[in-house]
Amino acid sequence: MLRLFFLTLLLSYTYAQAQFGRNCEVRQFKINLINPGLEYEMGLGVNSTLDFRVAWQFALEPASEIPIENYDFFPAITVQNRYYHNFNKRDRRGKSIYGNSGNYVAPTIAIFSPDKRIVENRVVDGIHGYGGLVYGVQRSYNSGLSFSIDAGAGYYLGPFRGGIYPVVNLSIGWIISEKRWCVGR
């Protein structure tokens, strides 16, 4: 019985090390210049992170009759659960994975909190948001410069008729604080 206990303990330890060991940064804070704000990304597992962004974000105006043609800046909170699918391939080829440099797939949600505004001769008030799926690329450099771009589709909800529209996020800025775990070249 004692052997079984120690074997279970050993396997649990090995599994825990596999979940945290190689690829993702444990945490990093970034300043975003394109959509002014802050971003925090924390490692959840081997190739997975949770990205949390608070910023003034350039976005389409979903309350418009033709949302794809109307844009504005809104205060926003965006959350993504990123799965980086090419860390091992990049590491084998000698490419850097510093700062979570890789390609990812992520379910994403965003909440926008604008003030009252007039859209096509009617007053629109209240928060709106979307939930969707994006594919993205993130690159970070030893200087601290970091950029990411992702695109996909999301279902928009709010004080208007909901619908599926494109989602595009661009982030260019600097890593201001980081906690590395075991990062490749």
C-alpha cells in the first residue's frame, strides 16, 4: 500500500512538472501603445496562457446599421485563453519563444463600456461585448518590444440587435515586468 502511495505521489509530481515546465512565461506585464492600456499574461500550463487586457480599444460600432463600416474607440476589458501550438517547433528550429513568441488559438471575450453616444440619429447607452474565437501571432524581443495580432469572429451583444462580426486585435508595446520559468532561446 505504501508503495502505491509513493508511486502515485511520484506520478503526480511528474505530471505537475509537465504542466509547468517548458514554454510559457509564468507572468508578464505589458504596456500597449496602439490601444492605450495595460496587458497581463500568465502561464496556465505547458503551452497555455490567460491574457487580460484593459485598454482604450479601437473597435467596430455594433449599434450601427452597417457595423463593419463604422469604428470608434471604447474603454474595454478583453480576456483570452491562448493555446500556443508551435512552441516546440520554434524551439527545435532555434527560434526564440521568449515572451511567449508563438502562434496561438484563443477563445476571447471583450466588454466595452462607452458613454451615451449617438449612432445614426439615435441614442445608444449601455455596455456591449462579444465572445468568439481568434487565431493570432505574438512576438517578443530581448529589448522588451512585443507585438501581437489576432483575428477571428465573435458574436456581439448589447443594446442593439446582436450578430456575428469580425474581431481583430492589435497590440504593440513593451514588456515592463516578467517572471520567466524555463524559456527557450
